[in-house]
Amino acid sequence: MQRIAAPMVGGMIAALLLSMFVIPAAYLLIRQKYLRSGLGA
């Protein structure tokens, strides 16, 4: 179990960071680009 613990913890931390920072930031960037193109409401 000790050999799998470090990659598992690293994966959980990476998933947390992705879900909290990277995905919302990407969403905002895509949304801004969409609104600036004139396709938004």
C-alpha cells in the first residue's frame, strides 16, 4: 500500500487544483471570447 500512496495523494491534489482553479478559469476565458465575438446575448 505504501507504493501506491504517493501517486494517489498526488492525483487527489491535482484533481482538487484542476476542479477549483483551472476549469473555472478556462470557462471564464472561453465565455469572454464567446461574448466578444457577438454570439452571446
